[in-house]
Amino acid sequence: MRGPGGDGLGGLREVAASFVVPGPSGVAIRARLRVSETDAAVLAEVGVFLGALASRDLAGRCGQGLAHDSAAWAARKRELTGLASARWAGSITKATNDRWSLARRCQAAEIVSLRGQIVSIEARLTRPLGARADKRAGLVRGYGSRAEWHAKARRLRTLKDRLTAVETDWAAGRVRAVRGGKQLAHLRHHLDQAGLDEAAWRQRWRAARMFLAADGESGKRFGNETVRITATGKVSIRLPAALGHLANAPHNRYALNAEVVFRHRGEEWADRVSANRAVAYRIHHDIARGRWYVTASWQRAAAPILPMDAALTQGVVAVDMNDDHLAAWHLDVDGNPVGEPQRYFYDLSGTASHRDAQIRHALTRLLHHTHRCGAAAIAIENLDFSDGRTREKHGRNKRFRRLISRFPTAKLKARLVAMAAEQGIAMVAVDPAYTSRWGAQHWQQPLTSTNRTPTRHDAAAVAIGRRALGHPIRRRTAPPPHDQSDRAGHRTAQARPETRRREEPRPRIPGPRSRIVPPGRGAKAGDQRAQHRSEHAAEQQSWQQDSLPLSL
């Protein structure tokens, strides 16, 4: 099997075709809600009350398991309607169903992960100690010592027990979901390590379990009847029936003194609420900052996917994603690197908000560079490290496993697609197979000069861009010297993707391979003036000793 890029190596997997990534179909914006102490107290009381109803509904849904149907859903909603309202009941039951479905998907993913780990460990346990891997024969390496072999055998037994328990829960439709988060619940038993006391933890736990979310309704006033925000930013909520004594506005509503201003996409949001189109809202309390926030979200029609040929008419900016930076290089339509490589660094240490800001700033600089280059597309690898984070994948290389685990591939791709869609830039996803290896092999040294030292990641970006453009990654080999083979033909010229046999060597020209050319085959064979005429070079002349002058 010939590998893509013309390396001619055996055992290479087939490379998937590149495709244009569809843009996002939803929008979410957030703004601070500057509430007074009275408003904060009312929001907290309503959130805790509805959170208790949501917890009770989630417990009931998990207890029903696979026996749940539309009739059971309607019964749950009727029970909650009497305590809150029909719209609050609809939002709570829908959120409960979504949480149960997410837990089921996580359960399925855990089963796949456990089975993969078990297969990997069993394959290595059957190999002799210290045995090396043989990729051609499909053999993995053995463990390095008897102690490691014994530890892995014990881990195999543990994984099998975990798999049996998860498969039993899956068959019974039993899931385990924690409102407020499993991590925060586990933190309750490690307050000293977290630097918290019980009161501070209780405050976080209470805020995390609040429920103040309402789905939008098209045709209703300002797009939401439960949590209503007018075009001028006035906020009011529909109170549950049990908390009607807190109302300060007609129809059992509470109007906040605060006004909301959406800085990002504010005009688009105002157009929706003015046309009474559906907008969903969620109000939450950030304990660490002591602030209240409101998030507005809605769906919009997906933009048509730009054809691949149209997206690549002005070349492409290829990006190699790494743990600490993005390596980018602009390629023209023929697959040739243009300009200098660009690197956009970010720091993934620190808090989640800091990491998110670092990624956002790096992507912003990348999009600005794409506009300056005049390209209309960005090529990225379709990465997925879900199968590469286990211990058996990289052995004792804990540092590399930790690096892969913290690398935000999903968040980076999702944010880049969303930001590029707003800038009118298409995203082209390519298969990541062999891009780093072949890029370094074929492009790192040729692109090196006295003023430029490209890294392995820069060469990988070139490989990614060429794959997106439909060109092979391998460079065409340089022509041989004169009078050898094809006399310095244009072997470095690029072949179009539709050219047949573009990866094979140039066809050999029939004829002698030495410098002696027989008569009638030279470059001047058809020139009559060159046939033994004075002061004109013949096609091929034999050497002859000049006659001696008579004066000697």
C-alpha cells in the first residue's frame, strides 16, 4: 500500500478526505446583572426553591430508568405545575431529561474506554517481559519488569470489575447524576486541602444547585414569558405559585431594579426580542466574584456550507495546534508556503477563565493574520485525543499523557469555528495522520535559510495546508545535474490533484544514458548549417590534431 504523499511506505492507514466544517447553529451571550440586596435575596429564594424541585424531579427520573415514556414525562410535569407553574415545570423536566441523557452518553463512553484499556493490557500481558513492539506483525511491547507486569495484572482485574458494574447499570438504565457537580460534592470531604470551611463550601453548594433557567417561546412577549427581558434591559421573572407573596408587579411577577446591557451581539438580541422570537435565559450566581449573571441563548438558521473549491481559491492558512502555541503558515493555491511562519502562544496553566482567555486571544490574532493574508479558509487537524489519554497508550511517559489530557482540542476547535464563522472564514478539517512526521521530513530542511529556522510544527502546518488543498505532502524531488537522466527537467513543478500518476518518477527518455550521442540524435541534428561548415559547431565532431605551421 502506498502511503499518501508518495512515501511508498507500507502499513499506513488510509487518509480520510478533507471537509469544510459547518458553522455553529446556536448563540449564547452573557451580561452582568447588577442587582440590589433585595433583588439578590429574592433571586436566591426562588432559585433554591426551584432547585429543590429540580433535584426531586431528577431523582424520580433516574428511578424510572428505561421504563420512562411520554406519559411518565407528562405526569412529572403535572406534579410540578401545581407547585410552580406550567412553564417552570416544562423547563425543569426538560433539563432533567437532558441531564439523564448526558449521563447515559457518558456511561457509554466509559464502557468503550474501559474495554479499550482491558484489551491493551491483556495484549501486553501476553508478551514476554522486555519484548519490543513489532508494528508490521501487529505486536505490542511487553512490560519492562515482573513488578510492572504484576501491577498491571491487578489493574486489569480492577478494570474488569468496573466494566461489569457499568455494564450492569447500562442494562438496567441506572445512571448517577449529581446536581451541583460531582467534583463539588467530593470537595466536601477535603475542605482542608481546598482551603475552605464548611460555611464557604455550603454557600457554593447552594448556588450551584439553584435553578433559574427558562426556555424561550416564539410569539410570546419579548420571546420569553417566564424570564422576561425587554429591549431596554428591564428584567422580570414569573414567580412560582408557592412564592407569590414576593411579587411586586402584576400577574405574579417580580421586577428587578437592575437593567441588563448585552455588549456582545446586543443588536442581534434586540432584533429577536423586538420581534417576539424565542430567547432562553439562565440566571446564576458566581460566589467567587460575588456577582449575578444572565445568559441569553437562541438558535439561528445554519449558514450554508461553502464549497471546498470556493473556500480555497485564495489559498489557505494552515494551523498546527500544540500545547503552548499555534503554528500557522499561509499557502497559495499551488501549495507553496508564502511569507514567514507565524506562532501564537498561549498559557494553559491557571484557572479555567484564564485558559479560556488565552485561547480566545490566540485565535483572535490568528483570524487577523488570515484577513491580512487575503485567505478565506483556515485548515486545522481533525484531532481527537480521547483514545490517547490512557496509561497503556504512552507507557511511563506521564508527562506526555498529562500534556494530552490538558490540551483543549474540543474547546479550541469549537471556539475557532464559531469565531471564524462570524468573520466569514471557512474552516477545513483534514486528517491528522502523519502530518508532523512527513512535514518535518519533506519541508523543514528545504524551508530553512540563514534568516529563517522553521520548527517541526511549522513544517507540520505546511503539510496540513497541502493536504487541505488536495496536494501531496511530499515535495517533488530536485532534478539531477545536466546530462544525467532527463537533463535537469522541471521535476519540482507541482502537479494538480487530478493529474494521473503524479507521485511517480518522471518517465525515462529512451536513448543512451552516456554523453556520447550517436549521429542524428543530437540537439542540432536537423540544422543543415551545422553539417561540417566552417565556423559553425557540428552536432558531434571527432578530435583531430591541427597541422603544424610551415614556418617552423
